[in-house]
Amino acid sequence: MKTLLATIIGLAIVVVANPASAYVVAITTSIPATSVADDTDLKAALESAIDDVLRHAIAFSATFVTVLKTWLVEDRIYITGKAGSCGSCRRRNSVSTAL
């Protein structure tokens, strides 16, 4: 009897529960290293490159963006990160970095 009751409760939870919708994408972009003279230029170039990816390369409005890794190869700075959105998240205008 306990097993039957547990099964009925478990099935009721599964039937009633709504899955959360979420989107996460990996992003990779680069900027020319010659355009970066100081920290202010780096921040502006980084935000511009990420904003370009968010506006033109993904089909949803990201609620978070995280820079995971940056590296310099010859005359380019390469940036990898992730961007995502969830149904109940609010849109943020800031970029979080893990540099």
C-alpha cells in the first residue's frame, strides 16, 4: 500500500511539474590587440565584441554573459565565454568576467 501511494504521489509530481526553459551557448570571438592601449580600451573592446556576438550571432536575449578565458596569439586577443537565458531570469546589462 505504501509503494502504491508513493508511486501515485511521484507520478502526480511528474505530471504537474513544468520544465524550466533555458538556453546556454558557448561564445568565441576575437579583437585586434593593436586597438588596446590600456585597461579602458580593453574593457571597451571586450564589451563591444561581446555585444556584437549577442546582437548578431545568437537568437535569444541573454540574461548573463561570462568571460571564461582570454589569450593573446600574435596580434589578436581571443575570448571564450558563455551566454545564457532562462525563462524566469531578469535581463542584466553587465558582463561578468573571470579574467
